[in-house]
Amino acid sequence: MSGLPINGLPKKRPCNLVMACGNPERGDDGLGPALIERLANLNRSDFETDADYQLNIEDAASLANYERVLFIDASISAPPPFNLESLAPTTEIAFTSHSVSPGAVLAICHDHFHHVPEAWVLGIRGYQFDLGQGLSSDARVNLDAAFARVIELLDSWNRCGKV
Amino acid sequence: MTTATQNGTRKIVINPVTRVEGHGKVTIQMDEDNHVTQARLHIIEFRGFERFVQGHFYWEVPVLVQRLCGICPVSHHLAASKACDMIVGADSLSPTAEKIRRLMHYGQTFQSHALHFYHLSSPDLLFGFDAPVAQRNVIGVIQAYPEVAKKAVLMRKFGQEVIKATAGKKIHGTGSIPGGVNKHLSQEDRDRLAAEVDTMLEWGVEGLKLCKDVTLASAEKLLPFGTFESNFLSIVREDGCLDLYDGNLRAKDADGKIIFDQVKPEDYLDVIREGVRNWSYMKFPFIHDRGQEKGWYRVGPLARINNCDFIDTPIAEEERQEFMALGKGRPIHATMAYHWARLIELVHSAEKMRELLADPDVLRGELTTTGERRDRGVAIIEAPRGTLIHDYEVDDNDQIRRGNLIVSTTHNNEAMNQAVRVVADQYLEGQAEISEGMLNSIEVGIRAYDPCLSCATHALGQMRLLVQLIGPDGTILDERTRG
């Protein structure tokens, strides 16, 4: 995810990206980074991983490098264990603050970098978000299920032969 | 947003405030004649910082405290590192360590100020406070000003790249350690960043000009908006120069007279106290000598530019002089001047990064220093949003026994309440109907301070805005959400 695309698009990396948001020290908010850690340990070359506390506008410059992106975040409303859905660019900006929604990042990809990766968003159900606590036991169960589903999804991307 | 009446008295609640970090709540009490009788900003502040670090070894703290906040982790990382410098007796860092830390800090300030101006504040300035909600956001800026918006994206990315190159990674960076840093800047990173920094400075100057032009073009509306007089607090260098990374405390009063100067970080409790109010969880710091009623102050970009005697980079200094000329010898008090001051600091940060990226010390040299161990470490840094204090005591086992943190948003607590009161008087007084634009005006006043209201928990489905109408007896009469 390095390289400054100031003079055009960054160097093309024809692969898939799994990107998580969350603060590992805020209880189940760390579900996304925890899943990324598991994926990174697989050492597979068919996708890259990244994690940050939250998405922001500059992520669009990096996402424009990829053909497919899976966003992962904790969810306080998804039906357990997780919710997986495809995602399109949206100009509907959330009334939030220093962070940006996945759909809005894709919209910035489209408007500024003229390439929008196929995208999905995986919301893993979390239950408690207090500072200094690890994942709750229920969230761990959901994490296991989500991990298995992400592997299936990544394998299906490979079978498509588009990468 | 909703309003209603009960017994002729209305209470409007905006909860949480939008486009500021975390969740806040504004309550505006109006009587039967539509006069504003009370306006308050309630911040649900997390007060678990001190307990969070207790019992940890001091050398863990610079990494640990980054987890407190996903918005300004670098500020906590550096403030805790500086406090630990005092614990390990590193009274003077090596030139390499100090320059790498400063580079990290200027990268953080640059990207944070860019995000705040282009993403959070420029929609209000470019489209007006009462523009349609659908337009008054960063996507609206992208559509109306695509080149400006694209530069904002890339300025953010540049700042993040500087942080990654100096701190090691985006989450839980480890670059700064007690007594110094743990690695040099790589030649590859230095060359890559140095190749782009002139462009960043150029874009920063363009952004400053845009902010200045928009502000002056609407000066009759913007400069009185939410404006009130206050004291100002910041650190400055020993010679009075603006310094975002290190220095001693200086406070000025509303006329610009020095209240105190060159107070060392470890003596901050001699001059600052934290008051409490029964309606807010967040404390209200004040200058001890002036008392709680008259001693509250503002921190952040406006305070820093008002407080310093000069800036040691040429473009920012020239801009500072033009900015200060508006005050005709007095400090600038306009709430909306925070944006202008913020952009001056953005340019200063770019100038500083250019200096540091050309300095061979960031590539080689001693990384750490030590000295005689102490049981207490105190540090003050100017985070993008304002003065940040970290204060730790350690026991004989090197474990944290006590910690005290005063974050920028806490320093500005009373000031933001003042802004809410003034804007409510200016925009809501006597109004029978409350429009979306009026409510946004309240938020514009708060946003100028770029508050970070809570730590970065942001799960999908989290409620963005809750508006409650509460009757005189505390009953919720109506409730709506948005976002």
C-alpha cells in the first residue's frame, strides 16, 4: 500500500485486497484487525491485507490499485455471525467525522482515480466495545465463522481466473 | 432534527454532533418566547486513560496509548515517548532521534489539518452553513471542486506515508521509544518523500489562499460568527518561536498580555487546574491564578498563532504576520479564524518536513540516549487539535503507578461551550422555527475547534446523529436520527 500516486495512478498491483478497520483495544471493534492477522499468517500470494483504525479519504488512492476489495469491520447490527454483501460507490456521505464509509471511498476512487474495484463489505457482529478489553467470547465464535467464509470467497475469486 | 413545545418551553438536543470525532450532544433550552435560556455542549468523555495505563511497564506506554484514539495516535505516541524520555533521564535526545520524531509529528499535523479543512470544514465555507445537507460534505466538495478535493486526498496520503516511514506502521507504530527512536529513515523512504514534499508545500499554500480568500470574502459574516474573547494557552520555544513538538507553556489574556511564560512541562499543575461541572463528564481546565470563571482558555491552531512571537519558516511567518494584522495589535478571537490559523500551520509543517527530509541526520546517527532514571515523566506536545499533556509516575518495578492525561478537547471544553452559546444567540434567538441550517451553524461553531470527542469505535450500524426533544421535566418528547 505504499507509493504516492501524485503524478498519476500508483504502480498497478493486479490482486485482491482485504482491508479491515477497527481498534484492537476497543473490545469487539478489533474483529477486523483480528481477521486480518489470521489471513496474513496464511502467507498466500493471491491477496494483500491492510488494517487501519478507520477508512479515510486517502485510502481511495490505494484501493484504486486493486481489482477486488473486501472491507471488514465490526458491526453492532449485523445478524450473527456476520453479514456479507456487495458494495457499490455511494455519494451518500455518512454524517460522521474523521472517517469515511466504504461506499464513499469507492466513490472517491471513481471520481479521482477512474477505477473502482469490485467490492464487498463483511460486517462481523460484535457485542462490546469498551477500552482495554479483548474480543468477547461470542465475537470470537463469529470471527471463526467469518474467517471460514472469507477463505471461501478468496478461493472463489481465484477460481474465476480473473486475477 | 425536531422541535416541539411543552408548557411553552423547548429543549433542542443535537446528539451526536456531526463531523466532529466521536459523539457529543448539544442541548439548547428555549423559553416560551423563543429566547435561548441555556446552551451547552455535553461531551461523553472517556475517563479511563489513567486506569488503562496503570500497572504497565513505562516502556510499553508509547505503544499502548496509541490505542486510546484512532484519530491522533501519533500525538499520544510522541507525548508518551517524551514523558518516558524524562523517566529514563534522556534530557537531550540525539539530533537523529529528535529530527525523526519531529518529522513524524509534522507528517501527522499536515495530514490532520488537511483532513479537517478539506473534509470537515470546507463544505461549510464553500457552500454556506445552510446549503443542502446532500451537498455540504466532502463528496459535494469533490463534485464542485474536483482538483481541490483530489489534492486533499493526496495530501492526506503524503502525511500518512511520512507517519508510516517514521513510526513503522499505521496501527500501533513503534518508531518512538523512551530516549529516542528505534530506526533511521530509510534512504528509499527519504528519497520518495523528498521528491513529493515541494508539491505538498505548493498545494498547502494553495489551500491557505483558498481559506483566506473565502474567509475575507465573507468576513462580515464569518469573523463575528461564534466569536468571543478568551485567554490562550500553548507551548512556545524558549525564544518565543512557534514549536509544535517541544517547548514551555505560555498563556496570554484576551488583550495579548502574558499571563505566564516558559512554565516547564513538569510544573503544569502550578498554573493549570481542572474544574468540574455537575452536567458534564468532561473536566473544565482553567488558569489557576485567574480562577475557574475567568481562567478558561483556548488551545489549538488559533491559540498557537496568537501566542507565538514568530514562526521559523519563511512562508508561514509571512502568512502569520498578515493574519495577525487583522487584530491590530490584539489577539485574533474569531472562532472561524481557527481554520485560517490551521492552514498556516499546515504550510509550516510542509516547510519543516522539507527541511528535515533534506537533513542527513534522519538517515544516520545515534538513535537513543539515556541518563539518570526518574520516577516521574511529564511531557507536553502540541497535537493538531491543541495542547496535549501526559504525566506518569512509575514505581521501583518500572510499572506505571499513576497517570494523568489532559487532551486538547478537554482544554477547549469551556471554549466550545462558549461557541455554542454565542452561535445560539446569533442564530436561534427569537426564532419560532429551527431550520437544518441553524442547527448546522451550531455544529460549525464546534467543528472550528476540531474536537476529538471519543476514541475510534466506529462499528457498522453505529448511530450517527440522534436528535431528542426533552420537556422541562426531562421527558423525551420526540426523537429522530439521521446519518
